[in-house]
Amino acid sequence: MESRLIAGGGDAGSGGIARGLGRGAGSDAAQIGAMDRQTLRDWVHRFNAEGPAGLIDRHPPGVKRRLTAEQEAELAKLIEDGPQVDRDGVVRWRCVDLQHQILTRWAICYHERTIGKIVRRLGFRHISARPRHLGQEPAEIEAFKKTLSAGSARSPRSSRRKHR
């Protein structure tokens, strides 16, 4: 047996439901359901067209993304590889820098805050690596580090003076 709400009478909307339920006019049924008549009428039409699934809240699709999937993949690779000082003029990516890159590469203009949302959606977080000087050599850093021998380190107890 097919589920179908009764929309009888001259009105193709809520009046038939209300009379079918034995509650009087459509406005009374809408009042009982804490809604206006138009909403009840829309629900009747959705139920008749799609069944109970038609009454589930629908979320609008939203605005279409301006960057394609290929462009987003390219942007993710650009962020992952990091900037090059001679090519990009920066040592780390900021939203303003990525905004400029997107504008020059694909002629798409985004607000700086939207760039942050895109970067977050691509799986990146606002954790930047500690900046390194361009002339830093790892071998020189290791040679410069001071190492203490085990015997030269003082214990905290021996370094305290006793007060009487």
C-alpha cells in the first residue's frame, strides 16, 4: 500500500490533511503543527512526490568551488614543497603570499581569510617550521654544539650552599 497524504477539496494543500485527520481547516492543522499554512502545504507536496524521505531537511549545495580539484592538488603540492626565496621572494608561505600565487597562476581572487580556509581544508595547519638561515650548514652546527662530559656536570645538591 502506497503512503499518500490526502489533499482533498478545492484546495490541493493542507485542508485535505486536516479534514482527513478530523481536525478542521488547514490553518488549524498548521497551528497544531506550529507552522504556517504554506509550510504545511509544501510538506504535503514533498511527501506526495517523494514519500517520507521528502520530509528530511535538505541542505543547499552551497557555492561552487572556484578552484578545480587539479588546481587544489597543485596548490597542495606548492605548499608542501615550500617557497623558494629566489623564485617566490619569501621564506615561508603566508595566506597573503598564497593569495598572490593563486591570483597570478589562475586569475582567481580570494579573500585572505578564505585562503586560510582552503589551506586548512587541504589538510595543512598553521604550524610553521623554525626558519633557517640560508647559509646554515648542518655540519658546522654540530661542530659548534657544546657537549659536557659526565664528570664536569655538577649535581644540584653540591652546587647549593648550606645555610646555618
